[in-house]
Amino acid sequence: MTSQFSKKAEAWSARFSEPVSDLVKRYTASVFFDKRLALFDIQGSLAHAEMLAAQGIISNEDRAEIERGMAQIRGEIEAGSFEWLLDLEDVHLNIEKRLTELVGDAGKRLHTGRSRNDQVATDIRLYVRAAIDDVLALLNGLRTALTDLGERHFDTIMPGFTHLQVAQPITFGHHMLAYVEMFGRDAERMQDARRRVNRLPLGAAALAGTTFPIDRLRVAKTLGFEDVCHNSLDAVSDRDFAIEFTAAASLIMMHVSRMSEELVMWMSPRIGFIDIADRFCTGSSIMPQKKNPDVPELARGKTGRVYGHLASLLTLMKGQPLAYNKDNQEDKEPLFDTVDTVLDTLRIFTDMAGGITVKAENMRAAALQGYATATDLADYLVKKGLPFRDAHEAVAHAVRACDVADVDLSEMSLETLQGFSPLIGEDVFAVLTLEGSVAARDHVGGTAPNQVKKAIERVRGQLKD
């Protein structure tokens, strides 16, 4: 009789009268991408074996043999010498085959009380949990790098924009802290998602639970899960956690892409607000003067890649009846690529933030264009007693006159300014300076250098927690 784990037989082959075709094997196999789950599969199997022995379902001798075999398999995988076989479909059967080769019947007893359905669901949750922890650490690093950059330029003045038009003066430090806030929300979302990832499906077996007297809470504690999945049908078929992770990752990439857009624009010689270190840029094969910001450009492109994975996972799940279906094999590649893309992006952006050179004089010159202190003049008139709408109209007339004369508001004479409102006095020029404008916004969330310093202290406190 053919061995259960011969190269030509499957774990389920006794039910069938003919072997699976090679084309179907290639089409349905997942081993060459789900093998990245191998160490998590071993981790889950060891916890399962420990519980089986504690419950008297397998002997302590079998448990010891399983642990010995798994230790060797782990070493082979880490050394790159483990032989992955297409005939065995997936990571689970490949490891089980090797375990049985090493420890005999003890390896065959490991699968007692579980199915590949709850096994893979457990592996993926362990994988996503570890990925979230890596993402959180990298978000912390990126927020720290951006905070450091903002602190160096807490009082560097630049134009703030709405509709890509000069709006009001702000500080570059304040601008950097806006991204620190965005990535902070990303960290909060990941932390929240982690709670729902961190629930154990193992013990649900194929879909209905098992007849063996298992202790799911024991396994959950061993693996560091906060709870178990409380419905066996849902436990094996749920991929909400993978979708939620990918949705949170999509938001991270959206924030990265927004920052990338600004970095690309700011680096253009036409704007010239910053320079990015050479190691993050490339040249042109034909134009020797070019220095292209390839990293932020590519990050914009990779954002769409992650969005696509989110759409793929949502579509994958939308038509599935309970419980597990083979469709779910398609959850791994988009999930794995999302993890790889986000982790690589966060690593390189953290490094790149430390390689940004700020051209403060260019920023200041740009802030003097576009009448950035017009709102300050309107506020000045309101404080003198003029209704805001009347102040708005008076300043609009002043701006139009500046356009004609090709001067800034601060360059107009007092007599000319008083022609737009008699309430204007000599103290107006302090209001119309860039420094006066940003300093006046001295409240929580404002752009005043004093508030930027306080915001940096608050963020550093968060990053230490």
C-alpha cells in the first residue's frame, strides 16, 4: 500500500480513484508562497501538542518527540535546507510530512483535534499580529524622525497652502507635525486592529469543533492570544482581520503618498524648499543635470498597489458562504505583499526623513508671495472694532492695489493702507510681518513656534509610552 506521505499521494488521497493532474496541482498549490508561515505553523503546532498532552489526548512521549522533530525542522527552514514539495500542496502538509519522517507515529498524532482550516487561520493571525508589531515599531521610528526634523525647524517660516495657493504663513515644524499626527492615527488603528487579530481560531477544527476534550483557552494563553474565536464556523472562515489590517495599511500608504507628493514638489527647482539626500534619488540616462526623487515617486505608485490588495480581499470574501472555501487560499499573496510593501516603505521613509535638507531662505521668500498676511490684516481690523465681513472687503481692496503696484502688503505706506480703513495705525506693520503672523497663532494646535515646541514635547511623551 502506498504510504500516506509518498510523493504521489495526498493526505486525503484514499477517497479518490485517480490522482490529481499536474496542472491542477500547480493551480491549487500554495506552498511556494504560504511557506513564509512556516515558523508560525510550528509555533501553533507546538502549542497544540502541549495541550493535547496536558489533556491526555496524546502521550508526553509523543509530545517530546514532536518538539524534537519541530526543533530540527525549524533549523532546516532557517538554514534554507528544508525541501518544499509541490505534491504536498501547502506549508502544513510539508511540515507534517517531514515531522513524520523524523519522529514516526508521533508526527501523525499531531493533527488530532484540528483541521488545516483552523490551523491556517491560526497561522495567519500569528503572522498578522507579528506584522502589526513590526508596523507599530516602524511608525514610532518614522514619527520620531519627523519630530526631530520639525524640532530643528520649529520656527522656520514657509507658506501654508490651500488649493495649492499661498494661504497663510506657517512654520515648517508645524507642517512636519501634521504628518506626525497622521501616522499617530495609523498607529492607533493598528493597535485597535491587533485586538481583533489576537483571537485564537484553533480548536474550531474543520468547521464544527472536535469531539476530543481540548482546552482552547490553554492554547490561547500559550500563544499569547487574548481570547478565542467563539463560533467555530466563523473561526475558520473569518478573514475580517486581514481585511482590517490591509485597510489600515492602505491609510498608512495614503499618508505616505500625500507626504511624497509634497516632497516631490518641494524638491523641484521651481520651488526649491528642500533637498533629499542623494542615496534616495537617481539620475537620468540622458540628462546629466537630473536628480530625481525616485523614492517618494515610487511610494505614490506603491500606494495604489496596496489599495488594490484591499479591493482584492474584499472581493474575495464577498460571495463566500460559510464555512471555509478554497477561495481563501487567495488571501495570502495580497496580504503578504501588503505587509512587505508597508514595512519597506516605512523603513526607507524613516531613513529618508533624516536626509532632508531644508532651504529656509527659499521657504521664506515664497511666504512673502501671495499676500500671506492678508488674513492677519483682516483680524487686525476686527480687533479694532470693524465687522469681519467689512474687514474682509477692505483687505481685498488692499490686495488688489498691491497687485497693481506689485508690492506686498507690508511694503505699502501707512498712508496708503489707511486709505482702505482709517482704523489702521502704525502698529499694523508688526501684524504684517511673517514672524508676527505665525507668533500670533499661539494656541493649542496653532503654528506659533511656541506651540510647535509644546506639540513636540507632547509627541515625544507619546513615543516613550
